[in-house]
Amino acid sequence: MNSGADIENAPAALTLVGCGRMGGALLQIWLEAFAQTRFHVIEPAGLPAAFQNNKNVTHAAGATAQIRGSDIIVLAVKPQIMASACAALKPHLDVTTLVLSIAAGQSLENFSKMLGAEQPVIRAMPNTPAAIGKGMTVAVAGKNVTAAGRKTAHALLMQTGAVHWAEDESLLDAVTALSGSGPAYVFYLIEVLASAGAKAGLEPGMAMALARQTVIGAAALAEQAPQTQAATLRENVTSPGGTTAAALEILMNGELEDLFARALAAAKKRGAALNS
Ligand SMILES: NC(=O)c1ccc[n+]([C@@H]2O[C@H](COP(=O)([O-])OP(=O)(O)OC[C@H]3O[C@@H](n4cnc5c(N)ncnc54)[C@H](OP(=O)(O)O)[C@@H]3O)[C@@H](O)[C@H]2O)c1
């Protein structure tokens, strides 16, 4: 995952605001990837025990002048407290310092209001597998972001999985509906498969174990063949007239496609409402 370019573009100093589930997972990944980077963590609840003896990590309960030395500020607080976190940062923030937000539903326009119109801000939408380096992040750069700033953010985000840059911020509602919320759809697929397996006669615990490992195995196969279309992977395991074909004849009658289209449309609509 880590390339020479990522190390070259890594920041010398990074401030992380919020070290909860997502912030903590990111810090763990970045500490492993970038041995030369100094990390300053702002977290009122204290520095999590896992980082307390790390010589590359300093901590403060609130924003202080110490953030001035950072090349990038990463915002990983809940969207609801973003306004107060930004208000506390602003007096100490250099107007050219890059800010990277991973908060859902906080638009670039909101950041422009909270931090000032000059501040370079990147808005990223990761998903939960980012915590284990298997995420899908879509990022949008605000108008003040330099090419070097974009490379720094890319180097950081690449450590959490795949990264796609979008030019149009309005796409983020659809992104949230697909990759942001997507892991939950796959977990639900496991539940549905297990329940169908139990109806087909398997003991429920065994059905769940089979469903879970099947999704893990299929995802790993897809990961190993990034150039192969999903349809080809499916066809590779479907013999004409066989058992898989019999099941797919029912699954591919259009109902599932319609159901997912409706589900993503509902998630997108909800995301747009939360953003407004
Ligand atoms: N979790 C995910 O899967 C996921 C995925 C994509 C994006 N995100 C985004 O990531 C962000 C963080 O989510 P999370 O699940 O990691 O939330 P979380 O576990 O609640 O972490 C947020 C942390 O920020 C701390 N905090 C509160 N006020 C602060 C302040 N003024 N300055 C600095 N830190 C402060 C909180 O401390 P207290 O607990 O003491 O309040 C908490 O430890 C959210 O904006 C979310 O939209 C999360």
C-alpha cells in the first residue's frame, strides 16, 4: 500500500482533531506508515492508551499555538461538534494550512464559513473498512488547495485503502449512499444469506458461518482480480444449467436491482437532507 511517493509526500507534522473511533484508527495506520511524521492530537477525552508511549505523538486537550507547526490539520470529530471545534482552532490556524475533514455532511461551504474563505480545505468521505486499510474514500478539494496539498492528503488517504478524487462535491451524497453506507448492505447480505441457508435446512450457526466466509472469500477473489469485471467473476462460477445458474435466474429477475436502486436513492436523499 505504501509507495515511495506516499512517503515523499507525507507531512512532517500533522494535527489530528478528535481521536475517537475513526481518528484513532487513522492515527494507528499513519504511525505505522510514516515513521518520520510528528503527530499532535487534540482530544478532550485524553490520548488513548495505545498512543501514550509513542515518541512521535504529543497531546493537548484543546487547540493551542502548537498547531501552527503542522502541515495539515485532520478533522475527525462528529459533525455536530464541528462548528465548536473549528471555532477553537481558528485563532491558532495559519490561513494557508491545509485542513482535511472526514466528517459526514459538512460541506466545503460550511468550512468556508467556519474557518474563513481563504482556508484550503479537503472534504473526504471514507467508509468503515478504512480503519483496517481496506477503505474506499472519495475526496473533493476546495478552491484554495494547492497541488502539493492534494498530494499530501492523497498520501495520507491512500494508507486507508483506495482513493478517488471527485471534482463535483454534490456527488458526495451518492458516494455516501454507495460506499459510505455500503458496508452495512454487505453485512445485511450476510444475514439474509444465513437466514436463507437455515430455511434450506442448515443449522443456523452453521448457515451464518458459511454465509460470512462466503462473502469474505468472494471479496478476496474480487480484490485479487482488480481488472476483472464483477460480471465475469460471476460468470466464472456459473455453469450453464447448474445450481448457481438456477439461483441467479431468480436473483437476476430485476427485483434486486430495483430494490438497490430504491435503497441508494433513499440514502442519497437522507444525506442531502442532513447536509442542508
Ligand atoms: N466511524 C466511522 O465509521 C466513520 C466513517 C466515515 C466518516 N466518519 C466521520 O468521522 C468523524 C468521527 O467519527 P467517529 O465515529 O470517530 O466519532 P467518535 O468516536 O465520537 O470520535 C470523535 C472524538 O472527538 C472528540 N472530541 C469532541 N469534541 C472535540 C473537540 N472540540 N476537539 C477535539 N476532539 C473532540 C470526542 O471526544 P468525546 O467522546 O469526549 O466527545 C471523540 O473522542 C465523524 O465526523 C464521522 O462523520 C466516521
